[in-house]
Amino acid sequence: MDWLDSHGVAAGLQILATALAFGLAHSVWMLFARDAQIFVPVVASTTAMGGVLGATYLVGNRIALPVILAHVAINLVIEPGLLLSSITGAWNTRHVSP
């Protein structure tokens, strides 16, 4: 975002670019789950999260610590469940026993 800012890119476009990069970077979840059906939901949700974290960075006067702490907190709360469900397929009702 700082690089974009140094090249005169507007704040809204900085957030959008960051959100898209964050979403695409987190599309690796599709590899863990081995199911292409989750690509859109994973990229959409992590793109939204990237936008929120990007906005937090701007609101926090471009200090990374609040964004890092928010990402760590999010990971501590939801990451274990995401990993477990993507590896076991528990998120997918087609793979859950009745």
C-alpha cells in the first residue's frame, strides 16, 4: 500500500488492490480442501478481510502493528477449525456421515 501511495494511487484503490492480493494469496485453501467449489467463497471472504485489514492500516496511520495483531487474533480464533474442516472435508455436507 505504501508503494501504491508513493505512486499517487488513491486510498480507495490501495485498499482494493490490497484486498484482491490478500484474497488471491489465501486461495491456497482450495489446495488444502482439494475442492474447486470453495475457490469463490474462500477468495470472496478473504478479499473482504483484506479490504478490512487494508482500511485498518490506513485508519491506523499506516502502522502495521494493529493489522498484524488483528490477523493473528483472527487466525487464533478460526484457523484451527478451518484447517481441520478443509483437511477432513467436514465443511462439505456431501462428505459428512448422517
